Amino acid sequence: MNKKLSVFAIGTGGAFDTDKVNSSFYVKFKNDKILVDCGYNVFPYIKENMPEVLEELNAVFITHLDDDHIGSLKSLLFYRYYILGKSTLIRCGEDITRALIDYLPSNNVMKNGKYVKINIWSLIDLPNFNPDTLKASGNLPNSFIYPVKCVHHVPSYGFVFGFKDGGMIYISGDTKAAISIEETINLIDNVYNIKESFLLHDFTYHNVPEETSHACQKDIEVRYSTRFIERLNYYHNDKCVLNGLIYELKEK
Ligand SMILES: [Zn+2]
Ligand SMILES: [Zn+2]
């Protein structure tokens, strides 16, 4: 099996960090090349610095509809259609789909799915997310992608990509710390017998939980176990130093 899994940080900035690229990741997973989020300065950055991505990506995953996550999505979709002649598959959470369709241009090209095809999480939606049942049925897939529900001011999902008996990555999307997140990650660890993982989590230095819809130190200390906190790599802020290729699963 092709066990390729890598994450390239295109940007790790938050909404106000206009001197940094918005939080966006380029994930290579098996044969897929997935752009996770396309905030207001992401398309110009990619076009200038990594134009091959515009050619080769085969899906865009959207965590949620804030500007720093979809602000240049339309430009990317138009560019791929009109300049490169390519259509784009978008995947997002079920409760984001309707708003995303309203946001995108409702012209004929869009409507007949010629340049954009929006694919919701029809396979496994979190309310029914139960790897234990999957495990009991003996039908555990060798690789998996799951949406993980966030706690944010709008509907929002993070994503997990991984391999049974192998490695996995988690990109949180914008979220406060939530007990359900640690529980979900632990469940996936156990059911899929995960050997190594790389967890990226939203973080703000505005350390007042009631004033922010992002995770801050106080929020994290209350919601998460020490063991889980030690596993987290923080992003979506001006102090994050992660960039370029930040994770690559080594084939065992
Ligand atoms: Zn947000
Ligand atoms: Zn954001």
C-alpha cells in the first residue's frame, strides 16, 4: 500500500497576522494532493511561490468560512478553471456546504459542477462517528480521513488523515480546546493502532477564554490532559515558527 503522508505548512498565521500567510496546509496522502484552506492571501502566495500546487492539487478541504480560510478560494477556483482548465473538488462539513454554495458564484459553470464539485462528508459524519463499531465489524479501512468537529464561532471542522498500524496527522482548524477533540484523537489512536502522530492545534496568545473562539492557554489547561497537551503543535498565530515541510511519514 502507498503509505505516503506529508504536511507542508504554506502559512500558519491568524486572521490579523497580515505579514504572515494565512493558516493553510498542503497534505500529500496516498495519491491525493490536498490543499487545506485557502484564506485571503493564500492563492497569491501559492501562485507566486509554489505554482505547481495549482496544477497538481486534486481537492481543497475547507475547515470553515472565515475570511482567513476561504478569502482567496474563489480566485483559486477561477484560476484553475479559466487558466488551467481544471475542475476542483471541495470537501467540507455537512453544515458548511449550504453556506459555501451560497458564497460561491451561482453561474452555470458552477451549477452544473463543471468547475467546482462540492463533496460533503457523506461517508462518516461525526454524530455517527464510531470507529469501535467499525473495528467490531472487522471492516477497518487501511487508511482513513475523518472530520473532527470544532468549537468555534461558526461551524468548523478539523481533519485527521492516517493509516491503520501507521502514522496520522491532525489539523485542528479554528477551535477552542474541547474535550471531544482529545477523546476523538485517543479513540482513533486506539482503534487504528496509531504508531506515530503529528497534531496541529489552533492557539491564540489572547489568554481570555470567554473572549476568544480560539484555544488559549487557560482553555487548554482546563480541557486537555497533560499528556495530550505535550503532543500538540500550535499554529494560527504570529509566533508560530512552523513552515515548509513539517511532517513526513517514514515508510516502515
Ligand atoms: Zn475562524
Ligand atoms: Zn482563522
